[in-house]
Amino acid sequence: MKGEALEGLATKEEILAALRSRAYRLLCDSLEYPDGALCEVIRSGALAETLREVLGAIEPSLALRTDWRALRDAGVDDELAVEYTRLFEV
């Protein structure tokens, strides 16, 4: 995780709490409706890379056991939005 997010934190517990908060925020953001901006973050690999970085810092085995390539698949056009609607807006 980028150093600036952890500046001023003194203890291992504080750093771990900050990393967990960041992971929760990323997971929350990734469950939003997949508009163009979110799809671009997914397709670019930025979401997968940031999650891999944060989760790996919390628990290294998480970074090793996850298929990060799958997190880059937003489909084409509006496929992800259609699937989101099917799953969450019943």
C-alpha cells in the first residue's frame, strides 16, 4: 500500500487497522453499480492490483490464493452492468 496512507501510524496494530479499513473501502466500492468509471478501473487492472497489494499486506496468503486476472474481467460494453442488475436489482 502506498506509504502516504500509512503516514503517522506508529504501531503494527494501527497499520493493520488502516489496511483493513482500506480493504473494506475497496470492497465496498467494487460492489457499486458498474458505471463506465468503475468498469475502466476493473479493465485496467487497477482494482485488482490495489486489492492484491492491500490484502497481501494484511495476510500474504490472500495475495497468493486469488485469481487476480479474473478481477480484470468487466466484459464488453455493458455486460457487467447487466449482470449487476440481474444479481442485485431484482
